Amino acid sequence: MINRLRNRAERQQGFTLIELLVVVIIIGLLAAIAIPTFLGQRDRANDAAAKSLVRNAASAIEAAYADTQSYASLDVAKVQAIEPSITFHATNNAAASDQVAVTFVAAGYTITSASKSGKVFQLQKNTANTPPITRTCGGTCTW
């Protein structure tokens, strides 16, 4: 009996087709679970980057306001001089991903940034309103 098992073990020199199919199915299931999770994390990272741009732009605008004490006298060039790492635009059409669009009014400003995931984040400050700061997001997302 032992000799028969040894002879059988010596004849087998690889994996059977069933064993290979089981391994391929397991790898396919793991990939089907992991890939959507990875893509969701990437979109969340892009959204966080857009929100961060809006917050940093607001800090730069408030720094410029501290110098002039007037939002109406600010423009894109003055804010760009304070924060050169952010690309500011005067219109929403010109602002692409990783850039912000800024519009100034007498009582405040509006900052808009589009994420690479397609969501648009907006921070609006108007000292005449209550509350003076509102945050909005295009699509289903939260600040």
C-alpha cells in the first residue's frame, strides 16, 4: 500500500486543472472587492484636496483683507501675491481642477474649486448675511 502511494506521488508533477481554476476564481473575487474600494478612496482624496484649496484660498483672502480692510478693493492679483502656490482665477469657467475661482463683492467673496472627481466645492462669505459664511457642494457630498 505504501509503495502504491509513493508511485502515485512520483507520477504527479503539477497542479490539476481544477486546482488552477479555484486559484483563479479566488484571485478574481479578491480583485472584484479591492478595485472599487481603491477607486472610492481616490475620489475622496481628490475631494479633500479641493476642500483644502478652498480653505487655503480663504486664509489668503483674509490676510489680504487685513491689509486693506475692504473686500471690494481686492482682486485676483493681490491674493495671488499672498499665496502663490494656489492658482486663482476671476471666473468659474477658467478655474480647472486644483485651481480656485474667486469673485469679490463689497461685503465678502465667493471661492469655488472643482475636484477631479467632478464635485464642486464653494465657500461664500458675505458679512451682510447671517450666518456670514456658507459652504456648498455640488453633488452628494458634505463639507
